[in-house]
Amino acid sequence: MTSPSHWPFDNSYANLPGQFYSRLEPSPVTRPGPIRINRELAAELGLDADWLASGAGTRVLAGNALPAGAEPLAAVYAGHQFGGFNPQLGDGRAILLGEVVSPSGERFDIQLKGSGRTPYSRGGDGRSPLGPVLREYIVSEAMHVLGVPTSRALAAVTTGDTVYRDRALPGAVLTRVARSHIRIGSFEFFAARRDTGALQQLADHVIARHYPEAASAANPALALLEGVIRRQAALVSRWQLLGFIHGVMNTDNMLLSGETIDYGPCAFMDDFHPETVFSSIDHNGRYAWCNQPSIAHWNLSVLAQCLLPLLHQDEQEGVKLAQAAVDRFPEQFLAAHQAGVNRKLGWQQSRDGDRELVEELFELMAAERVDFTLFFRRLADFAAPASAAPKVEELMPLPARFLPWMQRWQARCDAEGGNPEQRQAAMYQANPAFIPRNHLVEAAIAAAVEREDFQPFHSLVKRLRNPFDYELADRRYALPPQPSEVVHQTFCGT
């Protein structure tokens, strides 16, 4: 019988040469204490949730002990941060314990975030305050159930230590799970050093791990690039369709696996405006909601440049191949985005005139500053007004200016035909009633940090597990913020 403390490690990244990482163990903390175990995710990984919640499990999750088979390391990478290149970054406050293979045969990284200094901390303490750990737990798990590829949170624990930022704050450690933590910046590190051998090793590793079909392609490096572009186009389209703003789309925060990572200054829009920014360090709006597709395109061009030596022996031919691949991103993004918009609006296929109708809708939404999430949920209510489904009408009065557009939308739905109740049910599954609203996240953090009250955090995580099922009893989780509750800025927590 497998021991409850068994972790099914099979570490492949640790088998790469030493220039890819630094081996070191997490720094112990003073008094580790449990906050929350993600029992569903633990089961998916083949881990015993009860053991994780025990004192022995808490010590592992805090970095005070290592499970058998772990090969802890901090990865090195570079990155473009707000457009400026930094030739060496790396895991400055995170340590990869290793990779586990789940009962279904899938491979996942297990990383401790906030686990102490590494060679890449750049003067930082390597620790995380409690607030950012709770934010990442809440938002990453919400993104998962919303259908967005994302890193996930296996556990959060307190450390008993104080972290100093603008003030003294309680410390915590997040156990983060991802299919890998390999970034565009990982390739940039070796490309900047003209280390073609390391680039090839890294590309081979990513292909074997995430794009096995590329291994048999005529040009594996090109097939890898094309695969990453497809996944990023699909990923960012999902962000846009939910009103999600990542906040710090640096190349070191873009994973080759196509998952969302780094939930520091992220946020979901309340009132819709295309130029919405929350990040306290994004002074010029580089990573505003409306700019996310073009920034992803730019980041992918950086990856393409890194892969040039692998694409073709002749540099000019390599440039042509890379350019052609990157140039396909806009059409791939638009196709994914249009398909998502169709689902949100209750349409099964595109028709002539749809583009103009959608553009007019977003112009109206911006002009009226309507709540992004509730507007689309209210639209789903109108698909079958007489249905017995709980509706958000009291939360989202429809401005009169929308009525002419609504009439054209209804005519468009009628022209397509179909059962109204079925259309509504499909629209409900494309338009959540509950998202991690900024004011709710901040309230949960404040309760934990200021009063050591974790109940608001637990309640919010529980409610967000079923974002598409609206219940009148939980209306407060769907309500937009009052003027005094509006969150104007979010912070990275480093």
C-alpha cells in the first residue's frame, strides 16, 4: 500500500544540465500553519489530502521538510519586463520541488512560492506576504473552473514569520501546480548568450513534455513555435472574454505550456472600458485589457527570435519561417475570440453582419460603463425570459440605450432558430454569474491579514467553484462594488 506521504515524483527538468537552474532547498520558516488544502487537486495528483493537512504535510508545504524524491531547484531565465530586456532573472522566491505524474499519466510541476532566497532573488527576501498568496489561490482556482488554462493552487500555509514591504505583514507560502514553469524568458536566457546547444536541449525538453507531435514534424522547432502560438491565441482570447486583465504580461510570465501564471497585479473588470488597467506599476497602460492580444503577439515574436538558430541553418530562411508563423497569430486570436463571442451571445455560427453588431455592443458597453460580467449574464436571461432559471435582473438594470441593439440581437437569434431554453442554458455556461471580484478578494485578504479571520477567504473560494450557477441566496458575491469598495490598483507583492 502506498504511504500517505508518498509523492509520485519523476523529475525531468532536474536532468537538464546545471546551467538551467541552481539546486537548493527551501528556507525553513518559524511556525508553519495550515490555511487550506485543495482536496480536489490533491486527488488529481495522486496525493493524500488528509496527510497534506497534517502537521507533517504542513511542514513540507512550508518548506521545512522535503518529501522523498524531491529534487529542489530554482530555475534561471531572462525576460522583457515592460519592454526592457533583463538578461538574468530566475526564480527569486520560488523553488521547484519536482514533477509528479498523476494517476492519469499527466506530469505536473510542484513549486513552493515564497520559500526563501535563491541566487536569483536580486536583493529580495524570497518571501511572500499572506495577501498575494490568498489572491493567487482565489483567482487561479477561479480561472480553472472558468475554463482558462492556468497554474493552480494545491495549498496555502502560514509561516509564523513577518514579511516587510510597505509595512510589516504576515508571511505565507503557496504550493503552485503547473504543467511546467518554462517561460519565453527561459529561451531568452540562452539566446542572449548564443548558447545554441542549450536552446536545442530546452526545445527538445518542451517538445517532449508539451508538444510531442512536433517531434515527428519536418521542422520540430517550427512546429513547437506554431504550437505555442496557437495556445497563446486561445489563452488570451479567453482572458478577453472574461474581462480578465493579467497586469504583467512580461515574457518571463508567459509559459510555453499555454497556461496563465503570475497572479500578482491581476484583476477582473467591473465597469467595462477597453483601456482598463489595475497594476500599480503599469503607469503607461502597456498591459491594459485592450492591449493584451497585441502584447501576446509581441511576446511571441521574441520567442521566434530566440528559436531562429533552430529553425534553419540559413538565418534569413529562419527569419522567413519565424515571421510567417508569428504573422498567423492575429487571425488565430480573432478566430478563437469570435467563437467565444458567439457562445456568449448565443449564436452557433457566424453570419454576415455579426461583426458590426458585436462592435456596436462593445462601444455601447464602454459608453454606458456597464458591468462586464453582469451584462452578459443579463443577456442570457433575455434568451428565454419566461424560463424558471434564477435571473440577475435586480443586479443589472438594462440601460434604455441598449434596447435598439437588443432588438437586433433578438432578431439575429430568431433567424438562427433553435430552442430558446437551450440557447439560454448554453449562454449561462459561457457567461459566469460569479467571478473573483476585486473588492471581494481584497475583503477576504483584509480579514485574514488584519484579524486572522480566514472564513471570508474559504467562503469565497467555495462560492467560486460553481461560477455559472446563479443562486439568489449568494447574490452578494455577484454584486458589483459600491463606490467605496472599488479597487483602483492591484500590486505584485514582491
